[in-house]
Amino acid sequence: MSFKTWVRGIVTLSLAAPLAVVLSPASPASAHGWITSPPSRQDMCAKRLVGGCGGVEYEPQSVEAPKGSHLCSGGGGFRVLDNDSKNWPVNSVSSDVTFQWRLTAPHRTSTWEYYVDGELFRTFSQNNSQPPSNISHQLSGLPGGRHKILAVWNIADTANAFYNCVDVEVG
């Protein structure tokens, strides 16, 4: 191969590479969101405060499954979150607590639901709009004692929701 042919090949590749990047299909977002305060079970896994979490420690934002579940995993791939006998740290909170979400891909949202020990406690409507990347909800009047709070983020334009469980001691 002559030097001239080699240089022409390098120039062609240099010009084609940016075009290939622009024309290649975008990957779908693989990240979504989770509760960071008080720390959810997946947040505890991501911070390595609980061991044996499997892949959820790398993807706390990905606990997604079809709507309607009352499981911490939503019935999806991160079943370790459903294990109530695992030594999940318990957050001490008052009867009024703010739940802070970190959204890495904010989807249009219908509602946010909060269940206390399996019973619907409060629903917040998002009116099918896209939430900000950091959103919080205030729950007031939580009953005293130890509880598992399931928070469900219902996406407006898919059949899926995101699931988070937070273990709390109220009072």
C-alpha cells in the first residue's frame, strides 16, 4: 500500500466516523429512578450498606415491572428486594416524612402511590406530565411503629411502573 493510499484511507475514516455516530440509532434509556431519602432498599444496596443484592446495587434506578404489583421488586428481576427477612436497615422518621426521588430518565407520569404495610396511604397525581429529575412527596400522619412503605411510580405511557420499598420506624 502506498503512502498516498494510506493517507486517503485515514482521511476517509476520519470523516466517516462522526457521520456514523450521528446516524447510528440511539440506545433506549436504561435508567429511570429510585428513592434516595429516606434510603430505599435499592439505595441501601447501591451504597453497599446491605450485601448480597446482586445487580440492583449497580442499577437501583431499574426496578421496573408491570403496574399493579405490591412487591418491592414489582415482580421483576430484583427479587432480593422482596426478602423481608434480609437485614434491611430501618430509617427512623417522624409521622411527617419527605420521600426524595432521583430520576435519571423522567418519564411522563400518571401517579405516585405510597402503601404502608400493603394498604394504600396516599396518591399524588402528576397529570401525565414529565416530573423534574428530583421530586419529593410529603407523607403526613404516618402511624407509629415499624412499617414497610412501598412507593410506586406509575408511568403514563407504558404498562410499567417503578417500585421502591423503604423500611421505617415512625416515632
